[in-house]
Amino acid sequence: MVLGPPGAGKGTQCSLLARHYGVPHVSTGDLLRAAVSSGGETSVAVGRDMDAGNLLADEVVVAMVEERLAAEDASGGFVLDGFPRTVPQVQSLLEMVGPNGIDVAIDLRVPIDVATARLAKRRMAEGQERRRDDAEAVVARRLELHQAQAAPVADAFRRRGLLVDVDGLGAPEEVAERLLAVVEAARRER
Ligand code: AMP
């Protein structure tokens, strides 16, 4: 599982890790965006919260993750991206997967000014699907929420001996190598 602020490169790195291990990349942001575009009954409210950069209610996100992890393709493992983001979400996850269900929680670290600059670049990027929550004011809100929630979430994993910090600066391939080394070491220890 990969923690870290918006703009840390979680999406890119989790997708590389998932491909490497042949397991699904489970991103709550992607699941929520898919729910919004499928236009179900809660999609308007979910879309409104996401567009404002607010976190969705724990129950909503936890139910979604629970359903996704119960799918056949996740039975051999998964890479979690953007979840858990609150302490109640950590608790729900540990109940879901059991005490040995997580190999490692990686805190992908980048300074906030770098994350902000990367998100500004993503905002300007052509030929990429635009994310409405990459608007400047919303990015500030997302980063602020992250800063408020990140420490207690990281601490919950640190207390369980599962947290490893990884430097998120550098070329994506270099960061990917650091992540792989950490995951491999964690799996060897199990
Ligand atoms: P992300 O793609 O991970 O940056 O998530 C985009 C948006 O989806 C966030 O700004 C939140 O509005 C929502 N979201 C994603 N993951 C969670 C989560 N674990 N808990 C609550 N809201 C979430």
C-alpha cells in the first residue's frame, strides 16, 4: 500500500508495482471517479465532494474497497493506492485483511512544494484526461487535508512495524526501483 500526498506519484508507482506483481492496482480515487461517471444514485454527491477536494465518508470508501478486494483477481494480492486516508479507514482495512494481510505501507515522500508543482504541471498537461480536482484552489484543499490526516495514518502503520518511508524525488524509474526493493525486503521478512 502506498501513502503520500497528492502529486507524490502514487498513481504511476502503484500501477508499475501492480504490473510487476501481476495483481490489481486498487485506487480509491479511480474507483470513485468510475462511480461518478457511471452515474449511479450517489454519483452527484460523490462528484461534488471530489470536485471540492474533500474526503468522502469513510463508510462509502470502505464499502467500495471491501467489495473490490473480495473480487477474484485480488485473491493473490493487490496494490492499494490512496487508501487508507483516515485512522478509521486503517482500522477497517486491518479488519478486512487480517493482521498479516499487509506486506508493507510505503510513505512516498515528496516536499509539499514539489507535489504542488507536479500537480500544476498535470493541470497544464495536454493529451491527458483532465481531473477537475486538479484546479488550483482544490489542489490546495487536497494538500491541506492530506497534511492533517497523514501523520495519524502513518503512525498507525508505524506502530505495527509496517511503515517504510521512500523518497519520491527523482525519475519515475528510479523511484520504482526504490519501491520494489522495499516491497521485496518486506516480502522476504514474512
Ligand atoms: P486521489 O485520486 O487518490 O487523489 O483521490 C481523488 C479524490 O477522491 C480525493 O480528493 C477524495 O475526494 C476522494 N478519495 C480518494 N480516496 C479516498 C479515501 N481513501 N477516503 C476519502 N476520500 C477519498
